[in-house]
Amino acid sequence: MRASPMTMAVVYFMIGVLLVFFAIQYVNTAGWNFWSYLIIGFATIDFMIAFRFFRLRKVIKQIQDQNKKDKDNK
């Protein structure tokens, strides 16, 4: 079973939000150091992946609409 791009985008976005939350908590207790920057880096990567899945969904929808339009014209 495949997960849709929208589902994957939401999952990665929520993981990014969770990592940002953990980074904020860590900075409040220990301050800015290597680990807090690392956590924020992983959150950034998750947000970028989520954005790519959102774009992928848009592209797939455009292709499906174009195929449907071509099929209706035949």
C-alpha cells in the first residue's frame, strides 16, 4: 500500500513541528549549543521534504487533469 503525497507531507510536517518543539525546550534548559542546532537542522530537512511532497501532489494533480482533458477530447 502506498501513502499519498499529501499524507507523507503532513507526516513530515508534523515531525518537523515536533523537532522544533524539542529544540525550543532544549534551548530553554541548556542554551544554544551543537545539539540544539542539530535538532533545528533535522527539522529544516523535514520541512523541506514536506514542501517537496506538497509540490509533488500539485504536479500529479495537474498531470491527472491534463490526461482527463485529453481523454475527454478524444
